[in-house]
Amino acid sequence: MDFSNDENLNRMQREAIERAREMHARANSFISGQRSDSPTAAPPQKNKSTPKELFDLGSIKIDEEKALIGMLIYIIYKNGGDYKLLLGLLYLLL
């Protein structure tokens, strides 16, 4: 392809813009559940169950995710991990 010609460059830019618009339109139709290739297929439903509570320490409820983060904090601390990382993980527990 010859990029030195302004006409070719402008044509390629228009084609790229058109492809981006098509991708955007396809993405929006997919998100809204109106896929053009399979209009009868419904998107899979995710199970939005709450995490299981492992412990209940008064006002502090510890579920599976918090327990996992707590174990990560412990392992990283024992191996001399970065304190900024530890603070970030502690923030996730709030």
C-alpha cells in the first residue's frame, strides 16, 4: 500500500472508521441480546448467589473471598512482600 498518497490515506481512514462503527454496532446488539446471527438464543444467565459465610465474628462477617484475601496477605507478609501490595489487599477487606 502506498501511504504517500493523501487520497489512499484518506480512503484507509474512512474504511477504518466504518469498520469501527460496524464493530461498535455489533457489540451494542450483542450486549442488548439482539445478536443478528442467532436471534432466538438467549445469553447465558450467571448465578448471582452471594458468597458463603465461613465465620461470623459479631459484626465482622468473613466469607470465602475475604478468607482468601486474608490468606494471601499472610503468605505475602511471611515472604517479605511489598507493603503497598499488603495495604491494597487490606483495603479490599473493608
